[in-house]
Amino acid sequence: MLLKAYSFNKETDKQSLFEFKSQVPEDKRIKLSSWNNSLLLCNWTGVTCGRKHKRVTGLDIGGLQLGGVISPSIGNLSFLISLNLSYNSFGGTIPQEMGNLFGLQSLFISFNFLQGKIPANLFNCSRMFELELFSNSLGAHIPSELGSLKKLVYLELGRNNLKGKLPASLGNLTSLSDLGFGGNNMEGQIPNDIARLTQLIYLDLSTNHFSGYLNIFSNNFSGSLRPDFGYLLPNFRELYLGNNIFTGVIPTTLPNISSLQMLGMEYNSLTGNIPLNFGKVRDLQILAFNQNSLGSSSAGDLDFLGALTNCTQFNTLVVSYNKLGGDLPTTIANLSIKHRHIFAFVVVYSFSFSLLV
């Protein structure tokens, strides 16, 4: 049972940790042998105290492989700022009492065997900027209340059994730099609100069942796209990645998205060649790569055009203002247009050619 808030003190912290220890199997408690009445609380293994009040502000017992369950008494550590319980083989559920840790800023509970839901009242911890629950068995939906943690910079919920859709409230987490949902069973479309996460450096949505389209057009996303990008979103039809600050090459795995119909990567700083294997995306209709630095102003830059003859639904190509050079391949005459127009702008050296078939 939680003690009333007005009675919280150093003794409360000690008793709460004793209760926590009691939930650890007896043969593993030796790893917490310093948690006894003979030693000062602030000298206990993994415990950090504040200088002024000598209350517990940090608990780091990651990697001890303690087993057992997480005691609800953890919610009595009312001065707690940082909590690391990762790599401990804890079972059971995440105690809802963690939602009482209003000063909590960092929470790491990865690589355990936790089940059930992510308790909604955990999102009462409005000061939290790091939350990592990676590799558990949290097999429920993500609460929409997640969007209330507006100070989050790092969020990792990968390798659980999470279901349902990404909540639109994710768009409220505008300070996020790292976001991971890989290795779950999530589905549906990625909400447009994710385009508001303009501070993102790392995004992992791999090994789920997302479908539909991803639209992050006209933001400030930067860096190179992952080489395995095409394996991350295998069921997508439309990708709008244009008008950002992406650099590097176009991932050659993008054509592995067999359902892809529209790909827009215009107005970036992409370099290298346009992959030849877009020809295997049979339903592809639109490619937009204009305003990049693609090609090398030399023969072979336009070879990808020949491969597009396999795309029977293809109707629009825009590659103007790049560094594409060489001759148009003769196979371009084989493009099947089915009464549609292929309208392409190709900049070859310093000349602009308009191609209307």
C-alpha cells in the first residue's frame, strides 16, 4: 500500500526499497546485500541521493538479472528523477504507481518480461524526457496519453507486442530526436502528425504492418536515408519525402516496396544514381526526383529510364535540375502509357529537355 504523500521522507524511501527487494527471488537478493539497516541509504547499491534532503533521486540497478516483479512501492520514491531497471528479467506488469513519480525524467525498463498495458497514468510524469521500454511483451495499444509527455527527447518502444495504430498525439512530441516502434504488430496508416517531429534524427518503424502512405513533405529532416529503408515499410503505396534536407544516395532497397505507386524525393540534396531496379515495381506511377544533385553529368545517368518500361501503370517522371547526363536510352520508346502522358523534365549537362510521350 502506498503511504500518504505528507508522510514521505527518508524512512519512506528505505522502506519502499526494502519492499522492492522482497519481490526479488531469495537467491538473487545477495546482489542487493547492501540494502540493509547497517548502511546508510545513500550508500546502497544503485542508489543516488540528493545533497540537500538525502532523498533517493536515482536508482540504477540495470543488468543485475534480479528476476521477480517490480514492486508497486517504487511509486513511493517521490524524489526520484532517474530509474533504470533494464536487463533484470522482471515479469508481471509495470506498476501503475509509477505514475506518482511526478519528478521522473528518465525511465529505462528494457529487456525484461513485462506484460500487459503501458499504464496510462505513467504519462502523468510530465517532466520525462527519456522513456525506454524496449524488448518486453507489452501487448496492447499505445495510449493516446503518450502525447502529453511533451518534453520527451528519446522514446523507444520497440520489440514488444504492441498492436493497433500509432496515436495522432505523437505529433505533440515535437522535441523527439529518437523514436522507435520497430518489431511490433502495429498496423494502419502512419498519422500525418508525425511530420511535426522535425527534430527527429532516428526513426524505426520496421517489422510492423503499417500501410498507406507516409507524408513528411516540407520539413527540416536531414541526414542520409538508411540503406534498408525499403525493408522498413513494405506495404506502403505513397512516400512523400520531398522538400527536406536529405543527403546521400537513394536507397536501392526502395523498389522492394512492391506496392509502391508514388515516390516523391524532390527538393533535397541527394546524390548518386537513380537505381535501375525501380523497374520491378509493377504498379509504380509517379517518380519525382527534381531539384537534387543526382547523376554525374556522364553517360549512363539515364539508364534507369529503360528499366521503367516494366512499370505498366507509370505516367509521371520529374527529374529536372539534377546533374543527369548522357543520351536518352532507345528503350524509352517501349514505355507503356495506356493513354496516359509521361511528362518528364530531364536536365542533361546545361540543357533542359522536355519529353512528352
